[in-house]
Amino acid sequence: MSHPLAGINILVTRPAHQADELACGIRRAGGEPVLFPVLEILDTTRQESLLNLIGRLDEFDLAIFISPNAADKALEQIRGKRTFPTRLKVAAVGQATARQLAHYGIDEVIAPATRFDSEALLELEELKQVEGKRIVIFRGDGGRELLGENLVKRGAALEYAECYRRVKPEADITPLQRVGARGEIHGVTMTSSEGLRNLCQMIGEDGQAWLKNTPLFVSHERIAHTAGKLGFTHVILAAAGDNGLLEGLLKHFRAVSTQP
């Protein structure tokens, strides 16, 4: 059996409850995942507002879920309060979110087949014809405004349901600093610009020399742009999702192993 990541240590920065799939893929390829979450997902502090909106779900024509976390946090609350309206159409920014919605019995989901972001969702025909529609977007606190702003421009009546918040974890950075300084982190995976900024803050100036010279595998052009501004020297843009990141890792380290 081929193990293209044999002897390779990969920093996995996803939130703790979302790291298993990528970590298992790295192990199957012979590598060693080093788990270091740079985001923690917590319940919203605006619980009363969220529950009020959930009670009014029948008023909406379309519910959009921004992320798997939005699907989890919102559906947990909805299940505890009511049944999900059968006539309410559902959209998701990406296939991972659509799969998460399926866990809650929501199988008919409008979602892009590729390019899992707000821009791709806005290109779908179902999101172009929204004049007069009432739309709710389930998201984390302080999310991007691009999707909502464009839907309003297209004539929709929009409300946000902030159902979770992202915080920078409190973590002991010393073990990571040690292995990084010894050159024992061979790649870093990152799935959000906010997480990348958190990692830089958490690791501090002393760790940024090795960190910013380590191959950084990112899942979106926005993250690559942020990485460039932060001074990362070797940024690899992979396809979206854990499978995309894993394929990016495999492609890169196979190529490295064949170099003379």
C-alpha cells in the first residue's frame, strides 16, 4: 500500500469537532496529523433573538446555511423548539453544509457543485430570482456581508440568524513551538482567513519565522490572499473541503519525493 505522506507531519487547524476526517485521511496516507485548533465554535450570546426568529420560520421563503457549523447550531435549536417548515426552501454555501443538513433530514438543498462560497451560490438561478422573497441566513457572528447585500439588491427581504460565534482558543503553544523550531512541521492546513490570523497571533513573533516558511495548504483564494499579506512564502491553493486539502497534500509531497 502506498504511503505518500510517510514521515510527514501536517498541522491540522480545524476546530476540534471537525478535525477527524482530515486527520484520518492524513493517517491513511502514512502521515502524522498534528492537531492544533485555531478556532473554537461556541453558542451564540444572542440566544433570545435566535429563538424568536426560529419561531417565525414559517414567514420565510428561503433559509440559507453558511457553513456546517451553522447547520448544526441552527438545527439543534430548531429541533428543540419546533418542526422544520416543509414548504421552506433551503440553500447551502457548499456541499459539506448540504451533507450536514442531510443529517437532520433536509435532503433537498440548493448548493453550488463547485467553488463553495457565497459568490458561487449567488450565481445559481434559484438565487437570482428572489424579488419579493423573504430570506433568512443562518451564520456565525460577524460573517461576510456579500451574500446578504446582493440578495437585498435583487429585491429580497433579508434577516440574519446568528447561531454561533467563533473565538480564538486558549492553548499552550509551547509543544507546537518546539516541533516547529526543529523543522518537524512539514505542512499546515487552513480553512479560514480568521483562523490563519489566529494562528499567527497564537504562535507569536518567535514562531512566525518557521511558520511562514512552511508550505501552507488553503482551501480558498481569499485565504491565499490573506496568507500573502501576512508574509507566508509558500502557499498552495487546494480544492475546497477536507478531500480537496488532502489531495493538495498528496500532490505536493508526491512531487517533493520525486525531486532529485
